[in-house]
Amino acid sequence: MNTNKTKRTIKGVGISLALVFSFMLASDANVNAQTSRQENRQDRREDRRDDRQDRREDRRDARQDGYNAGLREGAEDARARRRSNPTAENAYRRAGGENNQRERQAYRNGFVQGYNEGYNRNRPNRNRRGY
């Protein structure tokens, strides 16, 4: 009977070890899945952050393009002694062919600022003081 008892004990230990091993595998798979989800979330956050940065840069570029175009148009209108009217300019209305509403608005804001500066710098009748 000793052999029977030993066989049952060995069989029980074997089953116990198999269960422990399967739990270890399952928990490792769970940890890997959780880590993978966290990495995916982090990647998505970084992608969104990069997209926001790209959009800010696009708006900054559009504003600078508008400012430069407005500066040229304002100076030209002042030298030609035309009335100051930045919103009547084709470049303002077209908004430089920018892609989306925020970029168009940034272009227009820059255009008006540049136009006013270019116009005021080149007005022929402005009072110039010698100091």
C-alpha cells in the first residue's frame, strides 16, 4: 500500500505543480497585456501631442505668411496713395490658400497686422519728426 500512497502523493504534487505553472503563465500573459495597453495609451498621447504641436506650427507659419503678404500690400497701397483697407485685398480674402479655418484666421490676423505696419511705414504724408 505504500506504493499506492506514494503514487497518489506524486500525482497530487504533479497536479499542484501544473496548476502553479499555469497560474504563472496566465499572470505573466495578463501583465504583458496590461503593459501593452499602457504603452498603446502612451503612444496615442504622444501622437496627439505631436499633432497639436504640428497644428500650432502650421498656424504660426500661416500667420507669418499673412504678415509678410500684408506688409507688402500695405506698403504698395501707401506708396500708390490708396486708402488703407486690408480686408479688401484679394490676399486677405483668399487667406493665402490655407488649409483649415484656424490657419485661414491666423493668416488674416497676420495680414492685417502686416498691412497696417507696411501702410504706416510708407505713408507719404505722415508727419516725420526729426528726433
